[in-house]
Amino acid sequence: MVSVIGIRWNIKSKVNAMLNDGLNNIVREYLVHTCQDDEWLKRQVLDVARDSTPSNLREIIRHELPTMFKKRRLKPLHVPDELEGEEVVFIPEFIYQLKDRVTSIKREIAMNEAENALAEDAVEGEDRTPNVQASVEPVVVNFFIPQGVDAGELTLENYRELTGKRFRMTKDQKDVRGLSRAAAFDESRTKAMSLANGGN
């Protein structure tokens, strides 16, 4: 279930069968198929699978079922000699079918996460547009006046050095009105100074 089918149990992640209905249904199918009506055996399977990874399960298997290994390699789809005489339900085709379904669900989860990440990036991008005023210091559209700096001393040449920011023209200044960079700078500085002095 953990190593071949690829289901994790009781792991705090988005591909955990305890949190995902599709994966949870596959676990139930696997347990019914493998353990039939033996609820105690189902519980034992889940107890071993809980928080287990393929690597630490290998150590359990190496100790309990050594014939699962051939030349130090694990043969996961193999009935070990230690279970000879036991009633074992083992249909590889069923295991592969469950594995394919798990892969499909994980792929869908990954795609949804990618889409959500893109949507969040788009929203954050909107929050970072030049027209957003997001500073404690006086900021007007695209102009920043650092504390302790006289706005009159700011020029296009020293703006980056004194503020640590690059002066950017707005779309209105550049594309709509076609101002030069120097004219846009003077306009933005004047508006910033007006706001700093309580003007409109």
C-alpha cells in the first residue's frame, strides 16, 4: 500500500489518504480486498502503514520477511516463502490498478496546487502595482520621500542613491501623456511634496 500503490497514511500532507477522499476510498478497497472482513487485520495493516515511508518499511520487511529480498533487492510484488501455507490474497493486476488511480489523483492534486499558486501570484502582482500606496513614508503614485530627506534635494540623478529605489514613470505619464522622464519626475515630486504638506 505504501511502497507500491503509493498511499501515505496519517501523514500531514495534501496527498495523505486521511485527508483526501479519493485516496481514502482506495485504502478501503485495498483493505477489503486484502483482509476481507477481518477488521483486526485491517487495523494491523493501518498501524504498520501509519507514518511509514518506503525506506523504514524496508527494514521491517527485511526483518520479518527476508525472502522478499533477492540479492539485497526488494521484490515488492511477490509472496514471500514465510507466508507459505497462509491464505494470501494476491492479485498483481488489482494492485497496479490501484497504483494507477493513486497516480492520477496525485497528478490532479499537483495541477490544482500549481493553478492555485499562479492565481495567488496574480493577486500578489496586483497588490504590487505602482498605484498602490503601501509605505508609512509619504508616497504618491510612484514617488518615495525618505524620512529626513528634503524632497527638493531629490533629482532624477540622485533619486536611487538617496531612496534606494528606482524612479518609475506611471502608465499615464509615459503612455497616455507622453511625458519625458525628467518631466514625470518633477510632476511626481511636486505631488509628493504637496501630499507631505497636507495638500491634495
